[in-house]
Amino acid sequence: MVQRSPLQEAAERLLPYHQGRFDNLCGLYSVLNAIQLAQWPMLERNAHRSRRLFQHGIAALAHEGLLHTAIKHGMDEPTWTWLTDKLLAEASRLSGTKLRRVPILQKTKRSDLDGALALIDRHTRSSEPVLVELTGSYQHYTTIVGVSDNRLLLFDSYGYRWISAASCELGHHHATARHRIARSSAAAVCRRR
């Protein structure tokens, strides 16, 4: 039996924030979900603080003229990365718990899925949720909380609980797997030291 990490235990105790059925704001919600996991158990889930973070994200998108497109079509990766950094800075300001985004797969070869999964596992075992963009069957941003039994365990805004690692590959132009992990998107949410 594989021992669960503290991050997996947090994911079982907390509920992910869910996006609306008709919005395409999985990018925003993935970050909110990663923040609540990264701050737990030091900070219990706080509806007021989470609402302020949500409003901050919406206001940032609106200020840049990106809100309409984000709701209607979703976000491209540069917008999502920018929003992630904005929300992590605001969460740090509101809570006093300093958070940062650390890219983890940019130097991983596109053929090295096992190496990528090992890096994701190492970060999630260190209580650092991993944000990723999944393409292929999904065009979706989500939060990974662990690697177990050949699965990527998710804390997801659309209700997904896991995806099979066997159905994944690292995204590139010729990728054909059901789930493609965009290497440039994969980032751990870490507490600043």
C-alpha cells in the first residue's frame, strides 16, 4: 500500500472550488485550488479570503481586457501564468504565507514522461501542489496532488479526480496521447523560504 502524502490528505479534507458549468474559468479555479492546498493546514479554508482572491482574479482579467475572452474561450497559457503570479502575490499579501510558482518540467525531455512524473511526485510529496495545462481530450487547467497507482491525482474545478498516467504524454506538436501535459505550464506552488 502506498502511503498518502500530507497534500493528498488535505485534498481529501478540503473541497475544490468548482467552476461554473458554462464558464471557461478553469485557469482561475485551478490556482484558487492550489492556493488553498498550499496554505493548508496553517490556514483553514476561508470563504471570505477565497472570495477576495476570486474577485482579484476577475478584476485583473477585466483590467487587462481579457475577461470576456477568458469566460467565453478560456485562457491561453501566458495569460494563465500571468494570472497565477498575480493571485499568488495577492494570496501572500492577504494571508502572510508567501507563495511562489516554480516551473518544474521546462528542462524535461518530451520523451521522458517517467522523469516528469517523478518530479511531479517529488513536489506533491513535499506538500507542493502542481499546476498543469492538460490538452488532448481536455483543454483544461488543473491541480495535481499526487502520483499513485499509475494515476495522477487531481484536485479539480470540474470534478475530475484522477487521470491514468498511461494515457499521458508530455505535450508537443506530434503528441497523440489522450492527455498531454504542457511542460511549460507545469509549476509547483511553493511556500517561499
